[in-house]
Amino acid sequence: MRIFKKYGFISFASGAFAALLAAVVLTPTSASAASAIVEQAKDECIVGEQADGYLGIVKGASADAELRREVRDINQRRKTYYADIARRNGVSVEVTAVLTAEKLIGQAGPGHCVRDQSGAWIEK
């Protein structure tokens, strides 16, 4: 997995461990579920998935207070979920979040915006 190489974990992460971690991390949960307002904002490229595993407001997009609050709430739930998975697997929250981000970005629909590791927003 790319992320293990990037963060230098390839030496301790056996193929079996990496597969187990990916399976656990990528299991759908309420932490990754979004509300209707967030889903609409994704469709309009106002909110997007980021390479760090969290939702973000697309640069230059106009997001009202309700949408920003919803994004914060979802991100807080994700952070809690990532911490739980990381603790159970003996890895960092960052690794868990980035592994999940790869999956979420891959699942983003056409017309959705995603933020890559360089910080650039890209429309799929």
C-alpha cells in the first residue's frame, strides 16, 4: 500500500497486517456517513473528501454556517472512529485516516471535488 511506503511503515507492516488494517479501516460506519446537506454540497463541489481523511470546504466555495457545522460534526466523528481503529491496530490516527481517505476519494462520484496530498482541489 502506498501509504505505508510514504510514512516508512513498510518495514513493520506485513502484507497480512496491511490487509487486515485496510479491511478494518475501510468498513463503512456512521463516522463516514454524511447528512443530506453534506451530500448535496458534495454534488455541488462545495464540500469534498481530503487526502487526510476528513471533509473540507472547497477553496472559493460558499458554505453557510449550517453546512460548516455539519462538516465539523462529521469530521469529529471520523476522528473518534480513526482513533479507535488506530488504537486497536497499534498504528497512528494519521495512518488510519489516510488509508480511509484513499478509499473515500476513490469512491467519490463524478463531479465531486477531492483534495489531493499537495492541497489541490480536483473535480473528478
